[in-house]
Amino acid sequence: MRTDPGTCARKQRYASEEAALAVAQRAPFPLRPYRCDLCRAWHLTGRTKGMKLPAFELARRRAARQRDG
Ligand SMILES: [Zn+2]
């Protein structure tokens, strides 16, 4: 993903995808980790359109489907 320098500077950085995912999992809204071209760290974005679902999100949806029939 292309990142503009202002966005990069403003955003929280995570050392690994796992660290970013751990935060995304606790967030009350959808967030996706992505690797930043500028700082080579991970950021989170709320722009989830077109991005693949993380494992925890897939598991949640599977669980919801099973619960709701
Ligand atoms: Zn960055």
C-alpha cells in the first residue's frame, strides 16, 4: 500500500503484523494491518475495502454463522 509521509508520521507503528493484529482484534471497528513502504513498520488502516480478512475476523464470522444457523 502506498503511504503518504503525513499519514505515516501520524500513525502508530507496530513491529510486526502480529502486534498490529492484536490491536486490530481489540478495536471496536474493523482495522487491517498493512506494511508501510516508508518506515517498513506496520500500521493499521480503517480502509478495509478490498483487503483480505485477518484470521480472527474469519473465525468470528464462522462462529456467527454457526450460532445463527
Ligand atoms: Zn510508516
